[in-house]
Amino acid sequence: AKLKERDDHIRESWVKAMEARLVREELDKCQQGEGVNHYENCRWLADKYTTMLRENRVKGYKTIDI
């Protein structure tokens, strides 16, 4: 049961990291497509990507208390 819990935790962590990668790819497409106006038109994607970078990190199953 503990191994399944570890696998599920790591899998969910990787799924969130891959979601952030997809948002980054869409942001790149938006910036290339919009050209000079990408600061205004792609801002929502950039904000979403920065929050995902903070929250969706790949985390291991061990926690070490210092």
C-alpha cells in the first residue's frame, strides 16, 4: 500500500510538471504569433505559467524536517 501511495504521489507530481510544460509551449506559440504585442495579448498565459512554476514542482515522496 505504501509503495502504491509513493507511485501515485510521484505520478501526480510529474503530471503537474508536464502541465506546466504544455503551458510554456503555448506561451511560446503565442509570443511568436503575436509579435510585438505579445506583452499584452499573452500576459494571462505568462501569469499562469509563473504560478504553475511555483506550485507544480516535482517532489519526492520523502520529507526531511530540519
